[in-house]
Amino acid sequence: MSNIKIAALITVKPEYTAELAVQFKELVRASRAEEGNISYDLHQEIGNPNRFVFFENWASQVAVDSHNASAHFQNFVQAIDGKTDALEIVLLNDVSI
């Protein structure tokens, strides 16, 4: 069974960029400590500081489900409510091999 890879693209309302950048970094720290997490990286778009991209790699769907149910992820969902202009979640298969 292959890993579950996720790209999450979030465009933050400009007035919340600094606040949510802190929240995003906390989410990364907590998510990296989860069982089943292989990698969890945060990026900020060059030229558009309001756009963030998470790249996640999980060992299984069970790990993803556990992450989505975790207190830190649920806190993140609440923290961004009403503070974003766009949110896109993309589930990926690695076809490079």
C-alpha cells in the first residue's frame, strides 16, 4: 500500500497572515509528532505572502483520519474559520517511480 500524500493550498486574508503563520507553524510541529506522519512541510508562496502550501506525507489512511480527528488539527480548523479567501485540498498518488 502506498503512502497518502496531500497538498493543502490556503490563501489567507491579508489582515490575518501574521496571526495564521504562527498557527500554521504550530500545526506543523504537532503534526510531525503524530504516529504515521512521514513528513509535514509548510511553504509560503514567493511574491504572495498570503498563500501557504502544506505538503503532507502519511503512512496510511488510518494515520490521515487520526490526524484529522486530533485536537491540534481541530483547533487549526477553528483558527482559520473566516480568515481565508481560498482553501484547496489535493490528495495525490506518487507516479514518479
